[in-house]
Amino acid sequence: MKDIEEIRRAIHERQGGDSVFPAVVTEVDEKEYTCTVRRDGQVDYFDVRLRALVDSELQGFAFIPRLQSTVLVCRIGKSNELFVCRFGEIDGVILTCGDLELKTDLDNIDVRKGDSVSVHIDTGKLEVTNGKTKVTHEAEALTLLSDQTTVKITTGGLTLRKGGSGLKKTLGDLLTAIQKLTVTTGVGPSGPPINVADFQRVQQDLSNYLEE
């Protein structure tokens, strides 16, 4: 029986060893889409594929395994080339197709289409960008930014701004100027408006719904 077992082991090794074996992930190269795994706590295998080919320029789909997680590794034919065929735990997913790219990890989701369109999602916000326009939705704020123009809604009120000018400041300056208004008459300049208090109340009310 011992001789038969030795013959079987020799044939097995000549055929390239185990075609599928479990291993632990010790390192991940997300740029090249490869990983290093350790078998039986002793033997390291390098450049184990996460995609069909080891080429960072190629497109396709890849899982990113978690460090120290267990995976099943497959051998390609009788060669020394290996790839991960089953994952225990993953930290992310990457998909590229044409000019579309999708990346996810434990905290973020990012989608890009070409150079101008992108979507970012994390636990605190949703952000959509299209060219010079960006919309950001956070827990207590919604912001629209288009070139130099900003519209922002928060629990504290509304902001409408372009460059260095803001709606609240403009209206406040207008009301201040009205309160100082005098008119030249035939007998000299008139006094300030008799309803200055009304303009002051309007000016104070701006803070109830305008931030800037």
C-alpha cells in the first residue's frame, strides 16, 4: 500500500499538484489585480490572478479579497499560473467597461463615466458631478454648485451665492440703503422714510431663512 501511495503522489505532482486548494490572502495588488496567498501556513504563492489576465490596462470585473481571508485557488491547466476561483470575504468590487468604472469598498461606492460624470456615495453623503455642475446631499444639507454659482439648503436656511455676492447680503444692503433714503425737494432734502421700522423688521426677517 505504501508503494501505491507513493506512485499516486508522484503522478499527482507530475500533473501539476492540486488543481484547487484553500489558501489565506496575505497581500493584494489592486493595480495589477493580483494577490499573494499562503498555503498551509508555510508556502507563499505570488501573482495569483484576480482577473483573467495580469494587465492593469485591461478591463473587466474583479473582486478584491480581504486580507487574511480564505480563498480557493485554482491552477490553470498544468502550468504554474494560479487564480482565485472562490472568495471567502471581500473588501471591494471593481468593474471597468469602456469609459465606465465602478468601484465599491466597505465605505464607498464610486461610479465614473468618462472624464466629466461621476457619482460618489459614502455613509455621510451622496455626490453627483456632471461637468461644472455638482450636487451634494448630506444629512442636513443639499448643495448645488454650478461653476461660480452656489445654491445651498440646510436646516439653518437658504444660501444663494455667485462669486463673492450673496442674496442675503444684497437684500440687506438694499434695505439699509432704503432706510437712509432722502429726496431732494424745493425746500431742501427730505427726511428718512417714516416707515423705517418696517424695513428694519424685513431686514431682520432675512436671517430666518437666508444664511448667505
